[in-house]
Amino acid sequence: MENSVINANPTLRDLDFDIHQLNTDKFIETATNVKLYVKDYGEGKPVILIHGWPLSNEMWEYQVEYLVKNNYRVIAYDRRGFGKSSQPWEGYDYDTLTDDLSEIINQLELENVTLVGFSMGGGEVVRYFSRYQGKGVAKAALISSIIPFLLKTEDNPDGHPREKSETTAAAIKEDRIGFVDNFGKTFFGVNIINKPLSTALLEYYRMLCSFASPHATLKCAESFSFTDFRDELSTVTVPTLIIHGNDDKIVPIDLTSKKASEAIANNTYIVYEGAPHGLFYTDRDKLNEDLLEFLNS
């Protein structure tokens, strides 16, 4: 019988798996005293997932698993003021939020990136093209996105009246968690007849929202409610996937993605019949398949 040696203290080098499959979560300093919590999984072409308001990177749970298994490197981060990231008092305008995104791309030395922005996150995607000329980005995806402009104005008559945003802000100031509780039901299309997720999961998403800075919650609501991206859509020159549910009561499709699909030159526009705003969960299998087909194309 041959002698054998058992290494009781194996190093990572000795183990039979790829180091990149580990959870390499980290903090990246994007500005003075501002550190963003970043998860970085898998290997392959990089995909950056940008979360919606007032959630955090955990909303992408079902997409991260799927994309990593299909040989993509997936980076998901908490926007400043949300999740585990720093909660500074300033910096919730889209220029600053996009500067944060740029720092993540630069510090991770990413190339051939696909940016995926959900809801509010669509703003960072489009602003990255107008502000940074889309440096290092090969594709983009706008999911249930607020792009291009939500506010009612003379040249945007179908938009939301300013009073609606003021009412939302007052409700957040009065009872933020109560607001989030009601918001979540509309977000996922929960009603007497339809209950697409468990009570426990709905409470989990409410908990994620509760971790956000109250100040960041208010200031980001101002940013996505009042920022006009219409003149920036022509800067998005890469292949772009646009997905939206036609039963979205939070961000109406006709005001947003339908118009974005008419203004972004090279896009694939997919409407999910009957889907609510939170389709990353309610229609997760279809979303994952459509994302993967787009990434592989």
C-alpha cells in the first residue's frame, strides 16, 4: 500500500473549485468617506446589476444565481444611502450616483460590461452614457425603468403631477415603514385576488427597504421623480434590452419604457403581459431567460 499524506489544513489552491466562485463581497470607496458595498461573483463577461428604490442589491437574488451558473461575472452593489453602503448626507443626484458607478467600473478594471438598471437604476445606466460616453460598456438593459421622464410638464403632459411626489414625501416623513408596507403591495401587484409572493417574502423586501437611510430615501425619490433624461437617450448607442410589465402601477409603461423604446436606436423591447413593477420576482424565470438570451446574443 502506497504511503499517502493527508493535508489537514488545505489552502485555497488545494481545493477543487475556482476561487472566483466564492462570495467576494467588498467595500469600494467611491468618494471621500463614501464606501459602497459590492458583491462580485463568478467569472466571464461582467454584468452590473443596479437596484431599484428603496431596495438594495439583495433584490437581484434570483438573477445573480442564474447568471453566475450561466458563466457570467455578476457585480451587484448597494447604492449610497441604501443597504450596507455608506449613508452620506449629500450626493443623491444622478451625476453623483453615476460617478459612484464609474468608480466601481474603474476600480474593478471592468471591460465589455453589461449594465442592468431596474426602475430608478435605469437613470444611472443612461446617465453613464451621457456623462462617461458609455466607457467600457458593451450592452445595457432597462428593467421596469423610470426612463425617460416621470414629471408632468407642458411638454410631458402624461407625467405624474408634482403634487404626487409631494404626497409621497409627506407619507415617508410621517411613517416611512408604513409607506413601504403599502408601496410593496402595489410594487408586486398584491390585491385581494392576486398574491404572487408569500407574506414572509413581502415582509423580507419591506425589511430590505427599511435599512435605507430615511434622508437618502427622500432625496432619491426626488431624483428619479424630477430628472429629465429625454435628451440623453441618443447617447445610448449600444444594444439595449428594454423590459416592462404592462400592469405596472408604480412606473406606468406608456410613460416610460414605451417612450424609451422609441428613442433608443438599437433596442429590443419586450412587454410582459399582466406583470407588475416587481417583475424581477413575479416573472423571474422569464426575466432570467430574456436577460441570458440578450447577453448571449
